[in-house]
Amino acid sequence: MPNQPSPDKVVLSFMVPRPLKRRIQILAKGRGESMSETIIAILTNATINIELSPEDYILIAKAIQSAQGGNQHPTPRRSSDESSESSQG
């Protein structure tokens, strides 16, 4: 569906003082970006040196998979011919 959000993104909602919001609006307009793009750039720059662990990536992958509605690409099952060949080996 064309209007579905990307499964690798989440909504992050928080309160900011009105003057800060206005400064972000002005910054975003000056950069030719949306407020979201500007905030993402600022947060990315502020967290660039934080290393994610393998466990973090597993959690992220599971969250994306869940957002996609479960496992959309199941692991292929071996046919009965393949199963019998491997047990004869």
C-alpha cells in the first residue's frame, strides 16, 4: 500500500519548548528540509559515536519484522525428495 509507513521507522513523540520548535522550523526551512529531516540529522550527528551491539541489531530486526506483520519471507522448506537424499548421505 502506498501510504504505509516504512517498517524500519517509528514515531517518536516528545514535548519541546515553543521557542525551540520555532528555531527548528527556521533551521529546517533554511536547509530546505522538513522538520523531521532536520531533527533526524541533528540526532544522527549527536549519536554517531554510539556503537550498537549485535543484540541491538537483533532487537531492531525483530521490531521491523513485527511491523511488517510477522515473517513475510518464511524459510523455504525442503521438499520430501531433498529430505530423503540428505538422510541417505
